[in-house]
Amino acid sequence: MTTVDDDVAPVVAKQKLSRLERRAIATKGRLSSPWASGIAILLAVLWTLPSLGLLVTSFRPSLDIRRSGWWTVIPDLFQGKTAFTLENYDQAINGNATLGTFFVNSFVITIPAVVIPITLALLAAYAFAWIDFKGRNVLFVAVFTLQVVPLQVALVPLLRDYIQLGINGSFWTVWISHSIFALPLAIFLLHNFMKEIPTSLVEAARVDGAGHVQVFFRVLMPLLVPAIASFGIFQFLWVWNDLLVGLTFTSAGNRPLTVAVAELAGSRGGQWQLLSAGAFISMVVPLVVFLALQRYFVRGLLAGSVKG
Amino acid sequence: MGWLLNPTTTGEKIADMLVAIALFVVVMGLILYLVDRPRRVPNWLVALAFAGVPLLLLTYGLVRSALITLWNSFFNRNGTAFVGFDNYKQAFTQGQFQQVLVNTAIWVILVPILATLIGLVYAVVVDRSRFEKAAKALIFIPMAISMVGASIIWRFVYEFRPNQPNIQQTGLLNQVLVWIGLEPQQFLSTQPWNTWFLIVVMIWIQTGFAMTVLSAAIKAIPDDIVEAARLDGLGGFGMFRYITVPSIRPALIVVLTTIAITALKVFDIVRTMTGGQFGTGVVANEFYTQAFRQNNQGLASALAVVLFVLVIPIIAYNVRQLRKTEEVR
């Protein structure tokens, strides 16, 4: 087997290379245009400077932050008189802003709010894709249509119910709400992925005597791992970065990081040593997820992006 | 069992989370186990076991809630008296709310157009360059962080200090103004331009999305079309205008409509940067203020319904375009 593979591989590689080369040659004229490079560099700088500014600021002593702009560290660097510190982060996490607590809250909120809706959506998507029942198409279109409902429409009625049930302010309300809001898009996307799996695979399993539950777990789940990863990352970032749902449903001790940081911005808008560190504490997890799993994230984005 | 509802320590919170997941797994597992046991189960029962819980949640959480909100929008602030269309009349005629609607319109028009334009230009100029991957990641990162984080980043760019001899500017934009000899500005409180400076933040976030989708579409343009056009003497801008843009038209529409919906629902940015003050309010922010600060449920519901109604045509257009492109394929 290996010899055959070895024989084939270089040929494929060669063809691929030549095709890429052709494209590269074809586009060379445009790439060398100084205008194109100029625009690219300008945009890249414009898009990076704001974040860079706040990042540098978050490591400066608070007196320096108040006295001068962050860009002054560049000439200072050459004169060797710049001081960087982790004091701001220490203040933000352990000081009276207690962002450490809210960091835990964000995790506690996000993990179930990703696991539960994805599992529910997978099961529902399976029903719509592979179980033959009456009214299937009408129901599926109805679910798809629910994507248009903005969160705002559902917040007040849900909050009232939570108060009546006596669970308002708890994590349970955020888990339930995030799960509901995620379902329409999740069902729609995962259904599309499931439909792409060849019918013959499912039929073969059925002939072997597998019921729906077995087909779902044994045949479809393993094939759907990339799709689940894509949507999982998407949902993770969405819940982690959410402000509206957290703000509406959680009580003071259960707030996610976004709400806590937004409140800092409201009440201590001038204390940049705290705000800059706080902002980056809230961004660290999404940034790591994004950089580590960029490929899946982009795929999820390309598959379907209407959410909210 | 108080910790199940009101966990106070980190340990209790994590235990709470594990209980929730375990409970969920047990319930769903039981349902599936029951339906898998007997040999002959009618299809509708299996379908109910798979899709019942999600459909129930959707009916309860979205359909029922939307109907309640619609109903509430015809009542007064605490739901005690029927007021007909008064809440809508107030939203569309009172100066304060008209401003909110005008601002929302500016957001919905400017953000998609500018973000898509910049994203498209960037996608074209970095396409197949040596640094493509890194260059794209730079533009894309704002998409991964929260809008709250983005707002704080930009509030720092707009930071204002009065122009006095001993005071240095700490906001980059005002420093640039001072460097070129102009007066520093209070970007976030000077009407009407402050809305534009908030819009910049949303463009900064959404350009990465536009760039990613459009870049994928550009790469999907068949080689032979590009080569044929080149043989016909097209190059540079002509290629962009007559080959690239028409070829990616469906992707352009998806990007424009998706960003328009995001801009329509903008809340985080306005709330974090100005709190809706200084004439920067938008519908989603005003909804929150009316519902949870002013406690005017009638007006809040009406604003939510307005948001709902405004989303529908955009999504309908989007779906129709998607259908069309699928037919072509």
C-alpha cells in the first residue's frame, strides 16, 4: 500500500504546485503594485493601533497613564526609562473590581450554554434530516423562520416567568435563555451538515438493524465532529462576549465578565489603569480560542452568520 | 440546597454547572433510552423524542414571548390599560425617539456599506500575497473579542483632555489633531458627529467578517474566467470592476444584509461608549432603557416589535437571494 501512496503523492503535489504557480504568476502584476501594498499596510496599521494602544497602556503604571499618551513609551524605550508593571492586572483581578470572580462566572455560564443547545440542536436536526414524520417540512421551515426573532422581543416575558418561578438572577436563567436563543440557527446549520452525509451510509446501518438512536450516535456523530467544532466555537464566543442576556438575567454575584467590565466603564470611566487591564482580561479567552482554532471558526462563519 | 440557585463560592458555582449538565444528560438520555427499547416504535414518537424538547423550548421561549410582547405593546407602561397604537405613535412622533430612529437608520446604512467596501478592498489587495494569513488575522481579531472590549479600546482612542500647556493628550486621535495643529475634540459628546464615531467601532469589528467571506468567494472564482479576462486585456481596476465584483455578487449581498442586521440590533457599543446619551441612542438601547430603567413596558414592547418588523425585510431579501444562487448552481 505504501508504495502506491508514495507513487501517487508526488504527482498530485506536482499538479497542485503547477496550478498554484500559474495563479501566482497570473497575479504577480497586481501584487507588485505599490498602491495595493500601501492600502494593505495602511488598513492593517489602522486596525491594529487601537488595540495595541490599550494593550500597552494596561502594562503602564497608573501615574504614567494619566500623565502621557501610550505612544510616548516608544521614545522612552530608547532612553531606557520606561517602566512596565503587572500592577493593573493585579488590581483588576484581586482588587475591589474582583474581576477574578466574574471570570469564573463567565466560564460557568458559557460551558452549559454551549453544550446544551448544541446537543439539543443535534437531536432536532437529526429528526428533521433522517426521521420521516408528518409535518416535518412545515416544522423545519418554522424553526428556520424563528431566526428573525430578535432577543429583545423575548427578554421581558422570560424575565417575568423566571421571577414567578423564583429562579431569577441565577445561572439557570442564563443557561435556559442562551439555549433557547441559539437553537434556531444551530438546528438549521447542523441540519444542513447532516443532509450532506450520504444516504447510503444511514441506510446500510438501518439494514444492519440499527435504530434511530444507534444511527445517530454510531454513524452520524463521528462524521459531524468538524461541524460541531465549528458551531461550538461560534456559540462559545457568542455567549462569552454577550452583554444583553447577561445584563438582563443575572444578579450582581452571578454577572459574566462582559457585564462587569461594562459596569466598570460606566462607573469608573476615567480609571484607565483598571479599564485597560479589565478589557484585556475579558478578551484573553476569546483571543486564545480564536488563534488556536481559527480554521474552525472561519468555517463556522462561512456556513452561516445570522445570529442575535 | 440553596447553592443550586445562589452559589456563592467558586466551588459551588462549578458544582452548580456540573449538576446542570448532568441533569440535562440524564433527562435526554432517558428519553432516548425509552424510545430505543421497543422494537416497533412509530416514527412520530421517535421524532418527538429527538425534537420534542428543542421545539418545546422554541415555542415557549420565542413564539410565546414574541406574542406576549406584541400584546404588551398595545398597553400602557404597567400593562393596566389598553392604549391602542399610542406607544407606536410616541415612538414615531416624539422628538427624542425620532432621533433614535434616525440614528438607527444611519447605523443600518453606513455600517454595512463601509465595512463591506473596506473588507472587499482588503481581501483583494492581500489575496495570494506572501503575508495573506497574518494580514487577514490582524483585521479579523476584532471579530473575536466582545463589543464591550472593542468599545473600551475605542473610548481610549477618543479620550479627551482640555488643550492646556501642561496637559498632554492621552487619546491617540486627539493627539493627532494636536500634532497637526488643531484643537482637541470631545468626540463622544459633540452632536451630531458622535454617532459617526460610534459607527467607526462597529465598522472596525465587522470588516473582518466581510473580508473573510468575500475572500473565500474571490478564491472560488474559476481560473479560466480570470485568465480569459486577462487575455482580453483586463487588468487591475478593470478586473476588479468587471470580473471580481460580479462574480461574488451573492456573497456581497449576504455580507451586506448580515452586517445590516447586526447594525440594526447594536446595543453593546452604544451602551458602553455613551450609554445612549448626547443624542446617540438607537432602538435596541432605547428598548433596554425603557424596559429596565424607565419601567415603561408598553413603550419597550413597541420598540422591540419595531426592531422585529425592521429585521424581517432584510432577512427575507437575504433568503430570496440565497435561493436564487442555489437555483443557479
